[in-house]
Amino acid sequence: MGWVRVIRLEQITMLMVMARRAAIRTPQGWAISVLLEVGTIRECEEHGWMIDRADPHARDRALAIARQEPPFGLSSDKAVAAIEDIFGSIGDTCPECQSQRD
């Protein structure tokens, strides 16, 4: 479940519901979920491999989340390392799609 924030601007009151990220059991799983969430990577629709979207702004957003909101029990340095480790292991093409073209 998420948490609720009430914002009062002049005479207008807005109710915003902020969803919490799902609990992920491993740093690698958390890193993949963050990279997917911000659009740094995507899944190949046909084979399910993770593919780099080549968006430097999305990568910066993922690293900012790792620094500012690391998962429980993980330091921000280790969270950044998990993001960089997963990001470094993902290519810009699906290996199976590439082999079908050859």
C-alpha cells in the first residue's frame, strides 16, 4: 500500500497517493525494477531479454534513485553499484533476435 500526501495550494487542496515500490529480495532484482521503471531498459517482446534504451537521462534518474532511495538494508553506494552492474551487463540488442537475422 502507498502513503497519502495532502497538498494545500492557496484555496485548492489536492490529495496525492504515492505508491511504494514493491519489496524486492535481491539488490539485482531491485536494480532491474528501477531501470525498468525509469525507462533505462526494456524487455524484448519476443524473447524477454533486457535491452538498453540508450537514454542517458533515464540512466541518471536510476542513479539518483539509487543514491536517494536505496532499498532497506543496502547503502546508497551499494545500490549505485547494483544499478551500474546490471546496466553494464545489458546490451542494446536482443541476442536471440540478432542470431535470427544472421
